[in-house]
Amino acid sequence: MKTLLLTTLGTLVILGGFTLLRETSGRAQHSGPRSAQEAMAMETREHESYSGSGYDLTPLDRKRIEALAENLTDDERRIMLDQGTEPSFCGGLLSNKGTGAYTCRLCGLPLFKSEAKFESGTGWPSFYEPFDPAHIRSLRDQSGGMVRTEIQCARCRSHLGHVFDDGPKPTGLRYCLNSAALKFYAEGAELPPESRPLQIETAYFAGGCFWGIEDLFQKVPGVIEAVSGYQGGKLPDPDYRQVCSGSSGHAESVRLSYDPNQVTYRQLLEWFFKFHDPTQLNRQGPDVGTQYRSAIFAADKGQLAEAKAYIEGLQGSQRLGGRKIVTVVEQVGPFYEAEEYHQDYHAKHGGSCALPQ
């Protein structure tokens, strides 16, 4: 049985007002909804900061939307900002058969791929699945005496169209779009910065029970995803039983995907050494064993050098009171994702790992 004990080496300032809301599971989902009702449930994604495909989904503020809207025509503004609808069989992209991507005309977020486009006979461009489900915001629409599911751009909240249950396989959905809400980029064309994914980097840390390390890092601004797993051992694809027995030699570790424009590797190191006690050998509080060792698995030579330099500087500081850092720093090896029930453990069970004070 795991027991989480957090030991701080100094004072940790909690970022005032910061909350990173995610889906219930905390993991990015890549499979589309199976019904319009399920699509509506995806409205819970509206607070995500990042999508699984690596795009910043932070909602744009009113001032930014108004600035972008200056480039819209009157008809585009009526449709996108006032929930209008263009006449059927009149949209400029209805008959487009080119290969490429369809982005939001207002903010540039990729919304659909050409391979998901099909001829529905309705008079509007139709798609059976989005570029990334998180890029589409769904909500109940009762206007016009009907009950439908409206779809909006998840980043700028502009009106796109509606989604229905009468689409083709494999999703059975028909995303019905206004051409005026879309901009098409042919395959091979250079996308503008707002239509490109973030340059995401990866880091790996082990510091006791991975439930707590994962939970704490998910609260750090700029961390896109934290995944619990096993690392640094000798057996391929170990399971939890083998890791707990110590026979595999693995540590319980966490793989981070992060936006280097929001948080640097140096800052991740600083958080890591506040999240656990690096002076405890092969344990963290009451959790004892080599699987609970303190370790950093560097993704490249730059991280390796930076981690070693940080530890050297920390060892010479007064924070430790003469205690020796036992954190192992090594080049990254295979990372094996832990069983699903370990992922986002605190979120699934209604708990959380409070930031140490």
C-alpha cells in the first residue's frame, strides 16, 4: 500500500489563481464521440490549455477576438460571431476536393482534415470527424424551435455549424460546416504560426510514488501532460508487481510533455526538488524500495548537463543542512507506461496531492 509523504526543502510559492482544468481523466483523448450527445459532452474540454495534438487552446479574450474579426467580411462576421448560417449549396468550400487542412477562419486553429470530408447531399461541407476532438466545442442549441448540437472553435468560440448522428462510419457523425467559417490550406502549403502545433519537449523524473509526482507536475503551468510509468530497469515492459518486487530494477517515474515557452527545463528541475526529498536513499517517506528512488532521466545531453549542474549548485546551498543529495542522473532509456489504473490516480479517486508549503 502506497503512502505519500511530501517533504519540502524550502518555501514553495503557490502561483496565485492558477488552475489547469482538464478532462476527468486528465489525459488527452484522441477518439471521437459516437453520438451527438457524446459530442455535446466534449464541452468539458473547453477549459483545457492544450490539445493532445499539441495546440494551445487557451480561450482568446474579447479584445483579441475583436482584433481578429476586423479581417472578416460582413457575411463571415454574421455567421461566425452571430451564429448565422450561409445558404445551402452556396459555400465556396462545398465542392472543394483538394488534399489539406481546414482551419478556423478567425483564429487559425486546425479543425478538419480533407480525408474526413464527404458528400452529404445537404448543401454544406460535411466531415465525419475533427482534426482533434479537443479543437471542437459542442453545446446544446434550441434556437429555431429545434434541439441541435452546435459546434464552435474551441479556441475563439466562433460558430462553425452543427453536428448530427447521421454520418458515415467509422464515427456515424456528420459535422455540418459553414464554408465562411473555414479556411483551406492545401497539402504542402506553409501554415501560419497560429495554425501550427507547439514545439513540445519531454522530461522524465522519479521521486517516490508516481501518483504524487504526476499529480503535482500536472499543476505546473506549461506542463501539458504527465504520464506515470516505469524506467531505469532491466526487464522489458514490466508490470506493477515486478516493479514492486524490485526484480525489474525500475523506478516509478513520470514522463512530462511541456511547452518550453511556458516553463523551462531549469524550472522543472526546481519544482522537482521541491516536490520530494532528494536526500532519502531508495525511499520517500514510508515508501521504501529501489522503485521509489530519486532519479532524473535526461532526454538529451543538454538536459543531462543542466541536471548535474543544478544538483551541484543545490548541494552547496544551505537548503540541505549538510545532507547529501542521492538523486541519480542518467541518460534516458525505455519508458514503459504504467497500467491505466495508475494514470491520474488522484483525479480518478477524488483526491489530490497538495503542493508542499
